[in-house]
Amino acid sequence: MPAHTDEQKIAFITSYLEGTASEWVNAFEEQRYVNNVAVPWLSDLAQFWTEFGRRYGDVNRSENHRALLRKLKQNKTVQEYVTQFNLYAAGLGYNDAALRDQFYDGLSDEIRNSMIAQNYDPTTHRLTEVADRALEIDRHLISFGGKKTSHSTTNKTSSSSTKTITTTSNNSSTQERFSRNDRVYMIGTDGRAKKGQITKIGPGLGGRIQPTVKWDGDSTEVKLQFRDLKKDTKPTSTPPPKKDPDAMDIDNAGKGKKPVICNKCGGKGHWANQCPSKEISGYEAFVEDPDTSDEESGKEGA
């Protein structure tokens, strides 16, 4: 059986190329066969692989992966996002902090909001730890029906799609501006509002400008993303009148001080007339007063 020439081998290889690689070879074949321009690597297999590797080898692949990593967002499950992220990040030479920040920025709002609600600061953890926390939250959301798995939104009606696009467009056109000391809030995945105040704005790790927020009723401060916050425009309730410090408080004798609990969303540290959760998230919670419950139980037993 006669041996195949290098030119025949190259023709066989290029017949399986697709997309830009096929267009690249076709352009040189046209130069050779139509314009009679010499293209040595089309008849020498070793030169062909050298030329092919120079154009489509590791350097080009690294640049492609770098661009894909920058654009990567979690639009399916966290497990799928982690797998794709690791594929693109391998061999790029980024340090752990840079990869961690890129990973966190690509997470869905739902996962990031859950981390914020748990006072979880990703900048104090390694990439693997942030990924593990995201996976844990994702499993919890899926188990309790708070999140749909991949491809679950592909069958939405055209009217729903139009509504979503309009909402997104409106949100982007009314981007809020924040300043230090602004009152802000965020809505957790459970529908509860969390309110606080921006204490400072400055560069975080990686040079990105981030707000630092102190939540009401919490002494700790946490760095967040501006996109996770909204300005708190709800009215502040009027403080109760001051009591005589020497007077005996008959009503509250023997009772401990109750925390302020919103009977609209169940969140702590604000009243119902200050709560933004219902109009934003659609959640509404009922928080039973333990004292009222005890009194009713006593009446029934009498």
C-alpha cells in the first residue's frame, strides 16, 4: 500500500477543520492554488503543525480563556458555574485573591445576597472556601424550592420575556448613587429586609470601589457591592415619649426588653411602616406576639 504524502495528510486534516480555523486554511489554499503563491507549510506536515500551533496553540487558548473568564456569569447551578470557572482559570497564572474576586462577582444575585445576609465576607476567605459556601447555599435553595435548576426558564412565554427585559432596562436606567452615611437596605432570599447605614466608601481588594455598611442592631461592618443595596426611603418611626426614670413601669415589670421585629417581613431592627420587603420581593410574613399568644391560651384553658 503506497504511503501518503505530507500534502495528502494535510488535506485530510484540514477537511475536519471548522469555523475560523477552516476559513484560515481556505485563505492560504486560495493563495496557493488560485494565485500561485507559495505556501510551504501546506506541503510539509512538520511546518503545518508548527504554523497551526502558533495560531491555535496554548497562547491563543489562554487568551480565549482569559476573555471567557471575565465574561463568565452564573446562570445555571453553582456546580456548573464552578466547573466552567475552573476550566477557564486553569493555567492563567492568576493569584488566589484575583480568582476569588472574579468568582464572587460572577455569582448570581441570589447567592451573593444570601452570603451578605449571613455576614459572610468573601475577601477574608480563599477561593475554595467561597466556592464551598456558594455550593452549600445553592443546595439549600434548591432543596427548599427557592431556586430553579438549570434550563428551568427556557419555556417562559414571550410576554414574560418582554416583561423581564423591560424591568431590567428600567432598573439600569435608574441607577442609584450612594454617599457615605446614606441609609440603605437589602432584601434577603427569605424576603426579610435588612437595614443599615453606609459608614465609608473606598477601594477594596482588587481596586474596586466598595461601600462598607453597618447593619442596624449589629456592631460589625461588612464590605458589599453597590448593586446589592438600595436607598432606604421609608420614614423613620417617631420615638416614644421619654418616661420618668424614677417612675415604676407597671406594664413591663418582670418582662425583658423585646427586640423590634417587623410584622411584615419578620426582619429585626425596623417597624412595618419602615419595611420595603413586600413591595420589592413579594414576601409577607406574620410574626406572632408571644405575650398575646399566652393570653389567648389562658382564655381558652379557663
